[in-house]
Amino acid sequence: MAEAVKVIVRCRPLNKRETDMKCEVVVKMDSSIGQCQLFKPGEKEQPPKSFTFDGAYDTDSVTQTIYNDICFPLVEGVCEGYNGTVFAYGQTGCGKSFSMMGITDPPTQRGIIPRAFEHIFETIDVSENTKFLVHASYLEIYNEDIRDLLGKNHKSRLELKEHPDMGVYVKDLTMIPVHDVKDCEKVMGMGNKNRSVGSTLMNADSSRSHSIFTIKLEMEDTDSNGEEHIRAGKLNLVDLAGSERQAKTGASGDRLKEATKINLSLSALGNVISALVDGKSKHIPYRDSKLTRLLQDSLGGNTKTLMVACLSPADNNYDETLSTLRYANRAKNIKNKPKINEDPKDALLREYKAEIEKLKEMLMGQTQMPMEILQNGTSNAAIAPVQSQSVVDIRAQEKLAEESARIKNEYEDKLAEMKRLFEEEQSSKEHLKDEMKRLKAEYDQKLTSVESQYPAPVNL
């Protein structure tokens, strides 16, 4: 069933620069009805431009309230197997990173991203009959290049690919297993150290790139009939770089080049939003930028999406604030079609169990004589009286040696690969490690049984 992209607006207080310039406040919020009013500077007698959204948060609002009001149900959906995206939009220096990342003091202003971490792992902790596997990735789009913020070389460019089932994805993007909130915070800290930031007149620590932190969850449930069901949820946490005007930011050199690329990608995002809402457009220009391709599923696709439009209240930012409000007003009319992801084809838990089954088949899949022995413990051929030392006995012994070596090599290769996988997912796969030990013991026991049925080698 289709559902609209949810949109809220948040206005920050006047900053020191705006206060020193004696800027006037031209934004007024009415949180009771989700309304934002924008007054044109110098024309207070004229009626304001009014916009209504899913939520409107004034300068004294706290991120805790925003999360509980609007983010909580979205992240709850991710824990049930839906895709979810939260992205902050607005001009540079208007509070996007503050809303997404937040600050630790006061605790009520901790950001949407750390609150989402806590939410996910609190849900996992109280889920008695569901097993979870969680991975995180972190990328940035800098000057239209995709960079892996967790990779060994975070400045190398990654490629975008498209798959019939997976959709758009980034080839070779690092995925790190995470087991608790501290793991997520550590991963985010690693990525933030590599993120591109720079100083402008508008913002001393301006983000010079768009960033996307993604958490992927795979969940395994067992129903009353013993049938296993796997679901996969994904949460994209997007901190967009801000739109800029060169005259205001004082950008030059690298800063100007960055601003140009930022503005082009944000313009492409605006074009996608307009095309989706227009209804008449047969072509949606997702391919116009890396950002819009990565957000393709979040805008018109299989995702629950929230847009946080961030505003400056100052009169000297009137044009930028009006532009942000118009974009946000269009975005709320985008219709997505979110559904629970239950296709198990790419579920890692399923893959690991399939490896166990392959090992079992490999143990049973020997030549006819050893297979009979493995299955029945004995066979007529095996219990026949041992003939005097003969060429037949020696050939049988050689055959056993060859077969045993083949089994051992196959088994050790498989075991080494599974060991590598299990080391990555150690805390989530203890039960599978026990199964491997059991298989190893079974292998040793049955191989011993096979060997006991053949005569020892003789010297002629």
C-alpha cells in the first residue's frame, strides 16, 4: 500500500553571526497544527507564506521530541523488516548535522542517528524468539565521487551498480558487523574522521560532502511448525551537505568547486522530487547524480522515508528558507510503496546454514563402498574374510588413501572458509560453530570406520 513521504520542518535559533548582524526572525512555527509561516522582510503587513507538514518544530525544540514523534515508528518498521530513510535537507549552517548527529550535553539534544542505534539494539535485546545479524556501512559523496569512509583507502572512488533484486548498490563498499550501540558509535567515529569538512563564512565546520550511514538487519524467526522465516530491514541515515550561495559563503578554490558539485546534486534531487510529484513525467531523472541514484528507492520506491527540512530564522536567509520550504512541500506528496523484505536469497544466515548442509552432503557423498559403510556402519564387502596379502588388497588400500586425501582436502577447504566467515560473525553464530565441531567429530569417527574395513598395507 502506498504511503506518503513524511516531512517535518525544524528551525534553529539565530546564531552569533546573525545576532551580530541584527537579523530579524522571519519564521514562525505552530507545532499544534504542523504549520510554518514565513514573513517577507520589510513587508510585515503582507500575509506570510504558510506551509503545513507532518511536524513543525520551533527554535526551542529538542531532538528527543522529534525522534519520539516521528522517527520512532520509522525505525520500529526497520526492525520489522522494512527499509527506512531519514535525511536532513536545507541550506548550509541551518542545523542538519545538529539534528542528525546531535550533541551529548544536554542529553535531550542527542541526534537522530545515535538514538536510532539505541532503538535498534534495545529491540534486539528484548526479542526472545528472533535472531539478528547487523552490519553497518558509511559512505560519502564528495565532488560526485563515492568514497568508502570505512575502507583502507577512503579517498578511492567506488562504482555504482544495479541489480534486478538488490537495486542500486555500491560495489566493494565495506560492511562491518556490529553487535551493540558501542560498535555502531565506533564505526561512525571511524568514518567521521575521514569525512570531508571545510570552513566557510556561513559555517566553520561545513560538510563538504553528502554522507549515508546504513544499518542492515537480518532477522530469523521460527514459527510453530518449525519453519524458518528471514526478513531484512535497512536504515539509511543521510546527512546532506547544504545548498550554498558563493557570495554568502565566500567560497573560492576547492571550496567553490565543492559548492558547485553540492548545488548540482541538490538541484538533481529537487528535479527528482518535482518529477515524482508532477505525475505527468514518464521519466524520473534519478541518473542525473550519484545522490539521486543512491536515494532512488527512498523516493518513490520500497522505503519508509522521512525528510527533516532545516531552516534558518534570519531575514537575510529568506530566499534560501523559502526554497527549502517549497522543496519540502513538494516532497510530502511523493508516494512510496514500502513492504517487508522477506526474500531470503541474499540472507547471510541462510547462506551459513546452506554451507553446513553442503558439508553434510560432502561427508556422505563418497564412492559407493565408503558411502555404504558411512550409512550402515558395515557392508557385506567390508565384513568378508580378509584374503591373504594380495594385489587386490593393496589396490583397495591405495584407493582408500586417495579417497581419504580427497575428502580431507575438500573438508579442510570448506572448514577454512567457514571459519573465516564465523570469525566475522562470532557472537551471532555460536550455535553454528558447535555444529561445525560436531561435524568434525562425525567426520573423524566415520573416516576411522572406513579405514578399519580395509587391510593394512603389506610389503611384497
